[in-house]
Amino acid sequence: MDNTDQEARNAHYRTCLRNYAGWVTRGDVDAVCTLFAEDAVIDDPAGTPPKVGAAAVREFYEWVAEQKVELEIIGPVTGSHTNSAAMQMNVTLQGITLQCTSVAEFNAAGKIVHYVAHWGPGDFVVGNTVTTHE
């Protein structure tokens, strides 16, 4: 594999994920939806029923916009040696913040085909501390 080509793809993936965070925070559903392929699948959070296809993606992000979700990237947006990229974020919804790691897989056209948000019990932030329930 040519590393130059992969570096270019990773740069695109990073830009998409940074745009995603900004557009979700602004509630720009139309812009967010341009990042996804027509047959995209969203698992948010991982382990819940997937949202499949353009209509389900739009419906999900319309709900997200209504909730006034705020995303703050808290680390590097990382590429890969394949067609995926990841980011860690603080996600604030209705005054509650949780930490999330999201992984996006892209198709050859550079659109997201699978987006998985990894968060669950124990990932909620209280003050500067992540709660745990172990």
C-alpha cells in the first residue's frame, strides 16, 4: 500500500470527523447528513439497534439537533491503515457530559458507511471525574 495515498485518505477522514463534531454541535443536520453514504449504519451507542439508511440517519440527527447535543473533541483524531478513523469526545446532552470514543468507516467515495459511538455506564463526567460503577 502506498503510504502517501493512505495519508491523504486519513487527512480526509480527520477532516470529516472534525466537521462532524462542529456540525452536530451547531445542529446543522443537512451538513452532517452529507458526510454519510446512502446505506450508512449508525450504532450510537454501540449495542443498541442500528440506524440504517439515509432516512434513519437524518431522523437520528434531527433528534440530536433537537436535544442541542454539544461535541468537544478531547484528543487527536486518528487515522488508520484501512478505511477508518476514530476520535474521543466529551458529549454534552441536557447538562450531562459523557466521554465517548467514535469510530467511522468510510467507503471509496470518502463517505461514512458505518459510525459506532462507544459509551456506556461509567462514562459520565461529574466535575472533572469520570464516574465508575464497579
